[in-house]
Amino acid sequence: MKGTLYIVATPIGNLEDITFRAIKILKEADIIAAEDTRHTLQLLNHFEISKPLISYYKQIEEEKSDTLLDKIEAGKNIALVSDAGTPGISDPGAVIIKKAIERNINIVPVPGACAAINALICSGMSTDEFCFLGFLPVNTTEKRKKLEENEYETKTLIFYEAPHKLIKTLETMLEVLGDRNIVLCKELTKIHENFERGKISDILKEIEEPKGEYVIIVQGADRSRQEKEAEERKNLTLEEHYLYYEKQGLEKKEIIKQIAKERGVSKNVIYQYFMK
Ligand code: SAM
């Protein structure tokens, strides 16, 4: 019988943030696949778990996933862990999970800590809808491009960032997204846990030498690209407004309806204007 692939979340700082079930699965698994075996060994030693470890990191995900899945097909149960938090979230995991699905292998999540979610819930920003963007590209042009793509995203934005890139990233956010409210969530679950709330410009003034791990929560745009463009069309003359929609291929009736809607007047008013 085939074994199972367990995706096991581990703490993001405080070692007490591991579930009873995670410990049980790690104790019962035949093999633990870990992003950094030395790092995971410390965790396992803490919980007195002794298991064969196989390294599974980003650069070897493709080839190593096949080897691990062969073992599962031969009946072994494998628990996949990353250095911290939930595997697959800005961490290795996606490749083996995709291949396991293709090979009809049972995948079981063992939930636990995730920095993004814990930063979001304590940020005070809207949790109704959010957009996780992980790490921004290091290259400045690509970083700007990624932010520009999300400039009009009205959902709360979540980013991961390394301390030595934090200031540059905040400066680029200020340029591209404007002076939004953000929450800088530092060292979650650790001794120096801290939430810095304010405008990007204020936080940039206060921050000295960033140290530790950070999640950046950014307030979503106050209006979508469509809303902004509709707002701008109000400055057009009615003729220009008409022409704009005519160029989009809309019929007269539909154009009048759109203009009336965007200007907050009745269709009849617009209709009468053009009749004159
Ligand atoms: N898989 C992990 C998770 O579930 O959160 C994320 C791994 S990613 C390689 C590491 C990044 O997550 C860090 O650079 C930081 O942005 C964020 N992070 C991880 N632990 C954190 C913590 N305790 N406090 C704040 N951010 C953390």
C-alpha cells in the first residue's frame, strides 16, 4: 500500500507553537524531508524525535521530489517540513505536492504557524480579502513592476522581506503605491515581537537598522483602476465621454447608460443633451 505525504507546519519562532498532531506525525513518519536538515534537527532534538532526515530544498526540488515520491509509493510515510512555518508558502513544497497529485498519492496537511496569516490578523487591516505577494524581486526594475501591477489592488497586501532589503523595499513602495498605511510585523512569536503601524514615510523616518524577520502588511488601494479611470472620465466633456465609449464599440443606448451612471445623472438628461 502507498504511504502518505504529510505537509507539516513548524513554529516561526516560539517552539511552543507546534501542534500535538504535528509532533505525533513527525514521530510516526518513516522519513522527514527537511529544507535544512541541521535546522530541523534542532527542532526534532527539542521534542526528542529521532528520524531519518532527507534534505529537500528549492534547488533540488525537481529531482528530489521524484525520489521521495518513489519511497511513498513503496509504502513509506513522509513528513515534509520547512525551516519555519508552513511548507509551500515562500518555501519548498509546491513541486512535490503537484507531482504527488499526478501520482495519485495521498497528501495530508498538518496545519500550524504561518507568518503571513499571523501578521495579517494582528495588523488591524481588512482581513475580508487579502493578497499574499511573498518576497518582491530583488532587482529594482522588477520590484517596481510587481508593485505597479498591484497599485490598484484594493485587497490588503502581504509581503515577506529580509531585514537588509527592508528599507529599499519600503522606499520603492512609497514611490509606487504612495504614502499608504502599513504595519511592519517584526519577529512574530519571538522575544522582540513588534508591530509598527503608520504611514510608510513615518516608518521610514523611525526605522534605523532593521534586524530580524519582517512581514509587511499594506493597506489596499482606496479605489480600483476602473474606479479611478471612471472618476477621470468625469472631467471629459460629454462629447469626449461619448467618443470614448463609441471607440470601445458600444451602441448609442449603452453609451448613454454608461455616461449617466458614471456622472450620477439620469439617462434621460444625457439623452436630451445629445438630442439638442
Ligand atoms: N513558510 C514560512 C511561513 O509559513 O510563514 C515563510 C518562509 S519565508 C522563507 C521566510 C520569511 O517569512 C521571512 O523572511 C519573513 O519575511 C517571514 N517570517 C518568517 N518567520 C517570521 C517571524 N517570526 N516574524 C516575522 N516574519 C517572519
